[in-house]
Amino acid sequence: MGFLNRLRPAPPGPAQIDFPRPLGTGARQSRMPWRLPDEPAISGIAADAVSVGPLTVRAASLVGPGHRCAEPAQHRQDAYRLGRDPHRRYLLVAVADGMSDSSRSHLGANVAVTALIGRLRADLGRGAEPDAPALFLDAARQMSGMAVQQKVTEDDVRAAALAVAVPVEPAPDGSREVWLAWIADVGAWLRVDAGWTRLAGADKTGLDRDVLTEFLPFHPDRARTARVTVQRGAVLAFATDGIGDMLADGAAPWFAERWAGPPHIASFVTDVGYDARGRLDDRTAVVIWCDR
């Protein structure tokens, strides 16, 4: 272990960023009533507020304004799972972002996060080091099996994903070495001063910044890994691009202020459900406050 990333603040975003604002004052869609998909729907909102030893966790996933107002509405395509290893030494987090042009991506995302947590628990429970290619291959196989069960193709269940293991107790010097593995742009972030720096997840650049070239279940061998040492009191955020794009594009100070300490879960859900013009995607964030 003992790997230390050099952390660099994210560059400032463009000046035209439309910052988060009170609900109903930004995107037109946020003022419209929510609709239902034609098929039985997973919940439009999922949320958790838990403590694991000295770790405090807030998690929320919301269907985006662009997906919930049409008739029929679309499913929430983001998903997350929380867990612990059998020895309760690690907090485990998985976050997935189903691809919007994939008709069953909401199912793929949910299968992915469940599979990632399950494999991490099994590996850590038997004392093995996490193996990112094997971890994502296992998730890919379960996603493919679900596609067969649903009588759709693998192309219909595509998703980006991130898996994380955070030590519950710090080392004697107060630090923690966090293990991360990811495919595509689901990101990990560390709060620094009045902003955030990216620890994992692909940066979006170029004219086709929203086009993914690697994803599950097709590219499990392209999973990337990192071990990042964070100090006592660190604040970590794991998020889909509905949140990550805001952190990268100039709203990082707003979220840094809102999440300086663990908020009430209702307040956290409101933050994740921010309102801003042009920001219509689903959004998911799992935030961990260490040693609070």
C-alpha cells in the first residue's frame, strides 16, 4: 500500500456557470410535475444517512429534471450501494451511472453496484487484495446475465461505475489509504480549502465530452485503480457526472460550503437535487466525513 497521490486543485470553471439555486428558480423542468415511466419504476429518490465507526455518510440519488417530466418519464439511471466487509474494517461504496441512450441502463446500473459491493466484500473477507479487472468482470457478467433474463442486448444495459474501499479506522498517524477503481467518468473527489480536487474518474474534454468510449459490460479490462492517502478529517465525495460536472465547472465552492460538515439528510437531498439551468441529468453523491 503506501501510495500517495499528488493532489492538485481542479482548474476554475467557465465564468458562465449557472450556480445551484433554490428549487424551482433555475431549469424550467424543475417547476413541472413528476411523471411515471410506463413500466413499474424504481424510486425517483434514494437516500441514506449512516455512521460507520468514525465515518459519517450521506448518500442520495435523484432522477434528473430532464428524465422525470416527460410523458412517460424515464427511470432514474443512477445507482449507489453502501456496505462493509465481513470484518467491518472497510466502508464499501459503489456508484454507477447508466448511459442515457441505453434502454435498460437503470437495471444495468443497479446490477453493477450490487455486484461490485458483493465482490469487494468477498475479496476483503478472505484477506485478498481487491482486484479491479476481476471485480469489474464479475459485474459485467452479472449485467450480461440480467440482459439475457430481460430479453434485451448487452448494449441496452450499459453503465459507468466506481468502486471504493475506505478504512473505517485511521492509521496511527491519522491517515487513511483509500482504494478506488473506476470505468469512465463516475468520479471521486476530495474537499480542499473552499473547493474539491478529483481523485478518480475521467475528465471531460473536447467537443464530444459527454461521449463515453469505455463502460460496462463491454470493457471490464479497462478499469483503472488508485490508492490515495487522505488525512484525518478528510471529506470524500463519490458522484456521477450530474454532480461531478458541477464540481469541475465552477460550483465547487458552493458544494464545499454546503458539505463542510455532515448536514441533515433532508438538506443533503436538497443539495443533490440542486436547480440550475441546463443541468437536467440524474445526480448521485455519496459523501464521507472522516473522524467527525
